Amino acid sequence: MTADERLRLRLTISPAAMIPVSLAAELMPFSDAKARVWLREHGLVRSDPDLGEAVVWGDVVEVFGRVADPEEDRPRPPSGLPRRQLRGQR
């Protein structure tokens, strides 16, 4: 799937859609392996012994929107420097 196809699918898929974990991982903006781990760590994977594993796409988007960095769930500390000091002294 090309980047354009992934973007188009991300924008058109219904938030209520249940999609396979493999497709959700492919649509995430990082590697499939990291995406699968991230989905599981955030409790988004639903499984059924007869039907397999799936996610609700809207849940994925909602949780992803709340996380600052998908590979590191802790917030970044503020720099603590006033803006003028970042630009340098004049």
C-alpha cells in the first residue's frame, strides 16, 4: 500500500469500523511491529477465538490523539528557559 493509499484510507474509514490488527498496524505512522505492540499496550486489540483479532478504528485514533509520542508515552519536560534566552541575547 502506498503512502497516498494509506492516507486516503485513514481519512475515509469509519470510526465505528472494526478492522483487522494487521490493517490497523499498516495504517499507523510507524513500523508494523511497533504499531502491533502499541495497539496491545493500549488495550485496543479485541480478540475472539473463532473470529480472530480486530480493533475499532475510532478507538485507535482517539487514543493515538491523546498520546504525545507513540513510541514513548511519557510527556516531554519543558525546557524551562524563557523565550528570549532561547533566541540569544541582543
